[in-house]
Amino acid sequence: YEPTISKKDYERLTFNNNETEKIESTTPNVVTKKQVFMDFYNDWKNVRYKMGGSSRTGIDCSGFIQKAFKEKFDLSMPRTTVMQSQVGKEIDKSQLLSGDLVFFKTGDDINHVGIYLEDGLFVHASTKIGVTISELSNSYFSKSYWKAQRIID
């Protein structure tokens, strides 16, 4: 079970953008990392999960990460979750910032990855409901949390 966030939390996340850290995206405007990833989420929300998928007909978690960083920052990411977990700099969960990758060990050889937004929320391609936003504090994710990597400073 992987619940999505409430409409109220989604609106707060989408419309109450108080983050002061700014970055240059591939667009000429200066925007926050959170907004860049929220825009990407809005383009992909509800696309169904498909193992090995990387298109709007179905995408998996590592494919979602690969597309997000390529389309928004022109960064080439590895295709698998394990390889993505080795990119960037490992950080403590208490240091999470928008754009950091959050990793989960969901089974013996199964891993999951998402992009941290802020306030304990992250965007990912869920095996149950497709591209969505979830809470790190959800019991499923808090039990399986593995590590975080900072890709963009």
C-alpha cells in the first residue's frame, strides 16, 4: 500500500513555494529545484508503472529519475536504481533538500528511488499507482528507507 498525499498537502506543496535555494534550469527563468521537479511531476502524474518502462505508456522508478534529470538539467543518469545510488554524494536523511534522491530497500534484491521535494514528500513511480507523490513518514517507506544521494548542489 502506497498512499498519495492529500489534496491540501499537494496544494501547499505546489502553491506555497517558500524555498529560497534557487538554481538555473534548462529554461531561462530562475526557479527552485522543487518547482522544476513539481513541473516534471505534473507532466508525468498518473502515468502507470511498468518495469523497465521509460515512456508515457509506462515507466519504472529509475526510468523516471533518468528522464527527470535529463529533461530538466541535461544530466545523464544511469538506468538502474543500484547504479543511481552510487551517483553524487551520500547525505544524511536530516540533510535532505529538494532534488536529492531517496532510496529504499523494498525486498532482497529490489530497490526503489524517488526525488525528494520538501517537507517529507517525494515524487516517484510507484509500482501500485504509477507516478505520484508520497510521504517519507509513511510506514512502508520509513521501514524500507535506505539512503539519500545529492546529485545537484
